[in-house]
Amino acid sequence: MSEAIRGSASNDARSVTHRRPTIVRTIADLRAKVARFRADGETVALVPTMGALHDGHLSLVEEASRRATRVVVSIFVNPTQFAPHEDFQTYPRTEAADVAKLSDFATDVVFAPSALEMYPLGNATRIEVAGPANGLETDFRPHFFGGVATIVGKLLIACAPDVAIFGEKDYQQLAVVRRMATDLGLPVTIVGGTTVREADGLAMSSRNAYLSAEERAVAPRLAVEMNRVAAVARARGDVAAACAAAADALLAAGFRQIDYVTVRNATTLAAPSGEAGEPLRVLMAAWLGKTRLIDNAGV
Ligand code: PAF
């Protein structure tokens, strides 16, 4: 067990753990750390992040500490999941503040490698997932899931955790990671963490920081419309009409462009089969000024 006092699931982890995690920069050092944990009979949970941590990430860390005795948080802004025109250069890099936040949580190790550590010179290997990676985000960000699957695969191989936690906020990403872990036979349990929302319903995201004050006031409308579509889908109403009405309402509220508003099979992300009892998920992505927001909800 860690040197710090760990809270039980019912405790608020903020109030029980105050300890700086060890920062590790190389895969070899991460493996050595994890090997020592294993030698002590401990279990390991990994929370992969790109940093700029907010309460949504911290809730994933809390979930990790409920599921394993040791917690590793990775902080790596992964270049391969950004297209050249996207915000890789400007993506917030706040390692010192992130580590300070994690000190209030049950984090044992922060793995913060360089790009060269994760992508050695001459690297030529990429993991591509089809199935749940098809459509939705891929229609607008075709490079994205190849980059995510590649870095998550590398992180899972480097850390070899018992469990890895990913936010449901990026629901398609979670489905893609699950598929990849199953297909590659990785000995890890993939867990989805519930989306954490601001008081007005906006899903927490590092990119919310890009919103102007005016846009921030409009942004919660995404969740309002999402919940309307979910209610129609739950009642097995006219989902296509509900999605179209949601898109119109968002445009009228000030959103610039709607990439998708749709209801899919919650596991495969394929179009619903219509079978009774099929698990469904509402997924949406829309632009507010220069910021692209995504959200999703269970039906
Ligand atoms: O969700 C994220 O922050 C990233 O896509 C992830 C999973 C850390 C991979 O870079």
C-alpha cells in the first residue's frame, strides 16, 4: 500500500491523500516502478491523459484508486492524434500544475515521457482500429483514432496495468480502446469513467478553456439538446426528427456548425438494429466559434 493514507470508496480522496507522485520519464523506469509494485503484491491502475487536468480527469484518478492499490497517471500530448491544422502546438501544457493537483489524490506515479521516448527515431508502427472507429469522429478527424490507438497501445504495453480508466466523455474513443484491447489480447480491464459536468451541464473538457465568455454561456445548450434526443430515444420516438431538431436548435442558439447528432448502438456504434432492448447512445459534435465540443449520453 502507498505511504499515503488511502481513502475508502466512500471518502473524498481530496481530503485523505497529500503526497507528490514520483515523476517518471522513461519506459524503462516506469517498468521498474511497476515491477516493484508487483513484487509487493500490489495491483496497478493506469489513467492515460494529455494533461491540463480538470475535475473530470481527477474523477478518473479516484476511480483508479478504487480499483487498484497503485495508480499511474500518464501525461503526454500525443502528436499522432492531431492533424497538422489542429491545436497540437497550442494544446495546454501544465505539467507542474497537473502534478500539484494529483498530489491531492492517490497518485503514485506520473509518467510524463518525451515524444522521442514514445516515438523512437525511425518509428514505423501504427495501430489502426476499424469497427467502432468507423464514422462519427473519423468522418471529421480521420487521423484521430489511429493516433489514439497507437499511443494507448504503447502506454498499455509500457505500464502493463491491471486496469485502465478512460472518460466516457470521449465515448467513441472508449469503444475503440476496448476493441483494441480485446483484439490484441491485452491483459487489462478497460473501465469507462462517468462524465463530470459543470453546474450548468457542460461536460468538462480541457478545450472548454478556448471558449469566449459569450460562447461559454451558449455551450451548455449542447447537453440540453442531447438530453432531449436521449428522452425521445428512450421513449422509442422519432429519433431522426429529434436529431434534426437538436441540430437546428443548436444552430439557432449560436453554434457555427454541427458535425453530427446521432443515436447509435452503444457497443458497436453502428446504426441501431431496432431490436428490443438494444443499448443505445446519443453522440454529438458541434463547433462553437473555433472550439469543437463533443458530448454523449446513455439512453
Ligand atoms: O483522451 C485523451 O486525453 C487522449 O486521447 C488519450 C486517451 C490520453 C490518448 O492520448
